[in-house]
Amino acid sequence: MSSTTKQRTRQERIESLGIPKPRFIQWWQRGDKADFLLRVGMAVLAAALMLVLCQSWRPPFAYRKGSVLPRDLITRVTFQVPDELETDAVRRQKRREEPVLYRNRTKPLDQLRAILKDQLFLALGAQSFDQMTEDEHNAFAQFYEGDETAGPGDTATDRFALLKSILSTDPELTKVDEAVAMAMKPIYANGLLRSMQHTPDQGNQRIILVYPAGQPDDAVPVEASKVRIAQASTDLQSLLHEYFRLRFDNDPDQVVARMISEWIINELPKYETLVYDDEMSERARVAAAARVEPVMTTYYSGDSKLADAGKPLTGKELALLRMEESEFANRMGWRDKLARFAAYAGMITALYLLCGSYVFFVEDRELLLDRVKLAKMLLLIVATVALCFYAARDEWRIELIPLVLASTVMAVVYGRELALLLMAALCLTVTLFLGARISEMVMLLAASTSCILLLGRIRSRTHLLYVGAVSAAITTMTVVGVGVVTAQTLSASDFSGDLEGMYSGPEFETVVFGLGRESLWAGVCILVSAAAMTGLLPLVEKAFGVQTDLSLLELGDASHPLLRRLAQRAPGTYNHSINVASIAEAAADAIGANGLLVRVGAYFHDIGKMFKPEYFIENQSAGINQHDSLQPAMSTLVIIAHVKDGADLARSHHLPESIVDFILQHHGTTLVEYFYREAARRSEENPNGESVSDKDFRYPGPKPQTLEAAVMMLADTVESASRTLVDPTPSRIQGLVDSIAQKKMADGQFDECGLTFRQLDRVRASLVKSLTAIYHARVKYPGQQSA
């Protein structure tokens, strides 16, 4: 053995034995790992979005207003709850106790002092009491009028003389003004009020805040008694006497001081200086109320009761339960949250494996292999779960609306079987995320499965409303039935004595009333979903690239621009398309395929021929054949081109991909037999001619991928071939159809569409029946020429 010979590795030696590897290993080695990892990443991202949007790390809150509890609810953790009623009472009290603000305007007091001086000057202007003018007498009368009970020396004349004598030392009344100003200093500072201008509910009646006009920041507290005119007058009188004594020593009895003080006291009610400031006071009251700390009520773990059994939950009890749940969630450690998150992730993984295995091994695996289709399906699932989670909040309780919409969309896009599986998984997921009871899950399943099973083919706009009405009826009965089954109740009639003393669970009548209300709401949600889906259906078809019977009926209108153009440019092809549509629809219906889709596809399958209609025999006239001047290979290219031209034309007019597929697949990879044989004949006659390969004379395909495309291929071929029959008797039509079907099958055209022998036999029988009806014998009238 040469030293340069490379020694094989152990793995190479094992592989040389030819033992096949496990299928998974083969797939992993041959598959596109980058594409696979991308699709797995999309699924992981969808799962992560569901877990985050639904807050899977928090315990779910499953209670709703009006729900009847089977047992008392005791708090799991100790927590405090603000007592709103007590807190509001304290805040109202604080508002009543808060001193309000009054604005103090001192100018009226200045005016009062000025008037006092004017009146004194006027009265003192007379030389004697008897020489007073009327104005002077009126001025003096304001200070002293006198009366019949006045004693000797206290008459008006005496008082005037005394006043004139005392004030003679102060001709400018400067000392009087100074004494009045000093006596009124507290009034200047505190202000004057006849009575409080605010009510007891608006603020403190004992203390007020007084601030100079324009200076609210300089407000000072003042006792209300000091600003009332009655109290202020008493204080003013004593102060005025004292300040007069300091300035006028020759007035021992303070007669003049008393006269002036009485005049001021009589005039004070006209000169209020305080004005209630409601805006500033309201700010003070609001601030005082805001400073009040909430009054807390403590609920103790394992001891305090949050809600009573057998009674519908009220808003207050629901708020307590939410606070308890929030406190419980806040006290959860990261390990608890991580465990919940991982558990939910495991649940979603299991559902992924279940649904993915079904799609891959039973349903159309293209849903998993096509990234766009997979992304749309995952987006629909995530959106449904998230919308259900947030729509289930107690304020709305409309989780049925997104769920029913999703079930309708899935039935339209993926069919009933897969829709049932996906919606069952979604209902389970939503129930677990919401922490709902088994009865809630049954309601979700009843609503979604009834919509899917009843949906069928949508041929009218009222069909969805009919499905919604029937589904609503089914769901309402299910809610009541399951609620009664799962509830453990007793009626008051079951006890001869007091029910409360012998039973603490829910009463039958209370439960039934709640179930009735819940079932009616569920029915309303389903009806709303059905009505909404009627308008959303075109958007769903556009987004997922599917067509319902309703859109197919609109598409199959003979006034469609492409069909009208086809009838004008290629009338023979148009007539052929109409005939193919008729016989193909019946054949598709015979095997349970979508006959309407086949009919509409047949209308458009040959629209590519309108580019060169004269090259197709059904449009030729006067015996002129354009192919007589062409080589067979060139004629084949012209014939084959109508497939690609038709697909391009359909896409430019925004026809659905399902219709484009009919155009591309209706010939599959069949052989253009006439021109192939002509080319082979010419090659045999030419000694130097090259051998002819049938690959050059075949359509590009693809082969039919669906039952509908296979049916139309067969119907297209037999309709064209039947025109060549001289005497189309039933037996000849039978033989023609059988021969063509056998040839297509032998050529492998039906290998990729899943057509079974039984289905093929039914298609053949339907085509024979339809063609026989078209070419049935007619009564020959006298004198009528043979056709």
C-alpha cells in the first residue's frame, strides 16, 4: 500500500457500506438550513410576541362584574386599600377647615378719614352754634344731635363749644387724623366685613387669610372676629380714646374722642374693605385636600374576605380583587415569573408541534415551507390572541368578536379542517392566558366551531349574517347549558327553613339570571362579528390571495374587460372557453371540487390567444391557416406562447393568482402533438435532418397542482377534440373522452394534483354526459338540409 494513498475516515468507511441514513439526517443535510432557521425564527418571534403581549409572567385575572362565586374569596396576601369614602370625608373636612382668602382694599378707609376731616372742618367753621348755617348744622349733627334727656352742660351748644375748644389747638386737624390713623391701623391691616362672604362648606369661618390687593403671596391669617365691623368698632373706640388722650391733654373726659369714634363707627358699615377671592380660595381648598393622605384599610392574608359566595360580584369587590391580584403579582419573585413564562412557552411549543405536524403531514405543507404564507398565518394567530386578551377586559368583554372574525378568516383561507384545529388551539391559548373557567373555553369553542362548520361557500352577502345568527343561537344555548352543568347551586325551594343559615353557595335563580345575561351578550358579539366580516371580506381575500364564491361570481361577469376583448378579437376562443366552463364546472362538482372556481378559470384560461388569434384553428376562417408558412418548431412556439401571454395579461389586470394558475397549468407539460408529428415526418423525409425531441414540443408547465386544474385540463382537451367528431354519438364521445383521459394519465399530467382513479372516472362520466347533451340528436324538419 502506497504511503501517498489517503486513508479514509471512519465516517467515510461507514458511508461506503451504502446503509441509508435516517430521513431526518438526509433532510438536514440536503435542505436549505438558512431558510429553515428563518422560518423557525418567525415562529419563535410570534410565540414571544404572544407571551409578551399577554403578560404571561403575571397571574391572570379571571373575575368579572356580575359573576357568581361558588365560594368565599379570601385574600392571599396582606395588603392595604385606600378607603375612598373615608378619604373623601376627610378631604371634605379639610376643605371646610381651610382658611379662605380675602382681598383687602384700604382705599375706602382713606376715603373715610378724608370725609371725617371734611365734616369736622365744615362744622368748626361756624363762630358759634347759633350762627351755624344749615350745612354747618348738618355737619355738626353727624357728631352730636342732642336730646331732651341731656343734662346741664351737655347740650348741643355745649358740645359744639367743647369741640371747638379742644380742636382749637389743632386747626389743620393733623392730630385728629394721626390719632384716627393710629386707631385704625389694625383695621387697615385686617380689613373690615359686615359678615362672612363664604359659606361654612367653602372654608373656615373662624380664621381667614387676608392679603393686600395685588399681593396674594403676602396673605396672613386673621381671626374672623377681628374683621367683623361690630368687634372692630369696639376695638377702634378704645384705641381712639387712648390716642386722643396722648394728643389732647385738656380733654379729660374724652368727650371729643367719643364724638369722633361714634361718627366713625356709624360710617364703618359703608366702607367694607374685604372681598372674598373665590378663585384663590378654591386653589387653597384643592391644595389642602391634595395634602390629605389616603385613609387605608388593611386586608390580612388568609383572614380577610374579599367577596361573598353566591352573590354577583359588584364593582367595589372587583376593585378589591384587582388590588389583591396586583399586590400578589408585585410580590412574585423573578423565579416565579420565569416559571410562568416558561410554562406558557412550553404550552405554545406543544401547540406549535401539534398544529405544525398536522399541516406538514396531513394538510398542505406549503403553508410551512412558504415564508410569506407562514408569516401571514402566524400574524393572524398572534393578532387574534392579543386582541382577545385585551378585548376580554371587564369594561368590554368582547373577546368573542376577534375570535369569531379569526375563525371566519381561517375557514375562508385554510378550509374547515385546518381552521377547526387552529381555532381549537387558539381557544385553549386564550383560555389559559385569561385564566378563564372551563365554561368560558366551551363558549369560545362553540362560537368558533359553529361559524367554521356553518360557513361553507359564500355565494351571497347575507350568508355571513345567516351564519352569525345561527352561531349566536348555538352559542347562547351552549353558555346557559354549560353554565348550569358546571355551577353547583341550590334553590330556596329546596329548604323548608332559612336558606342563608343552611347554605352559603350560589342560588340557582341567581346563576341562571347571570347566565342569561352573559349568553345574550355573547350572541350580540357574534352578530356584530358577522356584520363586520361582511365588509372585511374583500380585504381578507386580497391579503391572503383567496377567493370566495362571492368574488368569483363578480369576477365571472361577462362584462369583464378581458372577456369582452376576447369575444371581439377571438370569438372562436371565447365560444370554446364558455363551453369548457360549462362542462368543467359539472365535472368538478361531481368530485367535490370547487366548480365555480373551475368555471371562472375556464373563462380566462385562453385569454393569451387574443394576441395572435388567427394562429388558432377555432378563430380561422375561409380555409386560411397561418401555420402553412411556418416551420413546426416555430408554430409550436406560437401555440405555446399563449400560456405565458395569458398569465402576463391576467397579472396586469390584477386577476387572482388562483386564476393565473389555471392559465399556466391548463396544458401542463403536454405535447403539441400535431406539430411534433409534422416535425418528425419532415425529419424522416430529410436524410440530413436531425432527430426531433419531444421536449422541444411540450408546454412549459407546470403540471396541474390542484383537482380543479386537472379537471379543466381534461375538459379543455375533450371539448376541442369533440369538434373533430363527424358523428358525435354517445359511444364515440365515450371513446374520445376515455382515450384522452388515458393519454393524459399515461403522460403523467395528473401526478402532482392528487387526482384518484375514482375521481378520474367520475370526471370522465360527467364530461361524457355534458358533451352528449351538447351534441344530442335533433329532429330533422322537412326540407331542412343536412348540416
